[in-house]
Amino acid sequence: MSTVVILGAGEIAGALARQLAALDLVSRITLVDDLAGVAAGKALDVAQSGPVDRYHTALSGTNDVAAVVGAQAIVFADRAQDLKTSGPQDLEWHGENGLALLSRVAGLNQVAPIICAGARQTALIAAAVNEAGLPRLRVFGSAPEALRSAVVAITALEAGAAPVDISLSVLGRPPQQVIVPWDEAAISGRSATHVLSAAQLARLDARIARLWPPGPYALASAAAAMLRSALTRSPRVHAAMVAVARGEGAPGSAAMMPVTLQPAGIATLVAPALSARDRVRFDTTMAAG
């Protein structure tokens, strides 16, 4: 029985559970949150829509982290908001608490890929590899795919094209160091630089920083899409947050890179075709850390 475990029962986690269940891709989804009642209630809510949308995925909620044992994939999302706590709450898993949980989870399940679905988990991904010693092909983030989709959306509006007809990559580090290699981007089968003017491309580049962070539904959609590609061995290229290896840039950091996926995690890091200008920008960004 194939199982995906989502750590957290917050907005991202709930949206991801719903989208992943509707794909009918795995037999069970388990939400794990300290607020076990919230996790169980959210799982029940998603499960009850199964007969309406005709999917058969079983869902459950618990506060037991040991649920990751035997899972085919593990997702770090966001915790449920505790209504008994006043003031703002930091709900995404990150920082020392996030790293401690990730290390524990990796010990309980030494095979499954670990996908960080939040927009604030870049440092967690880098720490998991550089401090906890996990393989960087196993621990990566899906938020860049949500950013890539947002860039596709605004590019479609600028070009008067359908988003499905646009292909592009995002590299670097959000929000201020995002590189879109327009020379390799395509719009309806034509080079983006032949469809859009220099002024239009500059206008798009100026807007990208404001697209970060993506909202919870976009983050959930990105994680669901990448899970589907991983579990089905799809050759589709995604934008992922990946720990930087020695020789690629500043050690102890992470950056957005194009990847293909497999059930164990990242299958390949896809080397983008960069112009001389974009290569300098990319190398400078990677070296900055």
C-alpha cells in the first residue's frame, strides 16, 4: 500500500492533501500534526469529498511522527494554527525545530524522498544536507515550481498567449536573485526573445520579486505536481530548491535549479542553457550564498 505522509495540518498541508487525494495516485495520505484532532478532522473532510469527485484515496490524521515509517514520500508543510495561542504563529517547519524533526523523520524512514513544500524552508533544505548529512537528491523544495508557474502566468498575460504554451525556467534565490533565462524560454514554439520586446522582458523581470512568496494553494499545487512526477517517473522538468554542492557555489546554501524526479527523489539536475549574461548572473548569485 503506497502512502504519502504530510507533516502538518495547516493551509498548505490541507490543500496538498486534497489535491493529492484527487489524483488517486496513492492509496493513503496521513496528516501528522501536534493538534491531532485538527489533522484527523481535515483528513475526514477531504475523505468525504472522495465519493463526489470519485477518488479512492484513504486519509487519516495523527500526532504520531512514526507514521512516516514505510511511507513512499514525506512532505514538510505547515502546522495547524493553535486557536488557543494568541499572536502571530510561525507555522511552516523551519529553523532548529524543523531540522530536528527532519533528522528524526530521516532516521525513521531512510528511503523516502523528503519534499519541503513551504516558501520559508530554503535554510532547512541546506541544513538537512550540510549539517544532518542527508543526500541532496533526497531532500529538496517544491516552492520554486510555484514561483515558476506564477512567472508563466504573468508572461502569458504580457505575450497574449496561453500559459500551457509557455516553457521557462527559474534559477537562483528568491525573491531578489531570481534569473529567468529568456533566451531558452519558449512561447508557442518560438523563442521568448522573439515574441517579447526588451522592454517587456525588463518589465517581467522587475515583477518577479513581488511574486514571492507564493500562496498556500500555489505551494500545494507545486508539491502535488512534483509528487506525481516523482511517483510516476515522469520526465517533466520542475523547478526545485536544491542544496548547493561543493564547486557549484557558496557552501551551506540552497538555490533553485531545474530537475527531473523519480520515486527516490531527484533523478537528474538539468543544466540550463544560459547566455553569457545569464551565466555571469547565475554564477554571481551562486557564489554569493
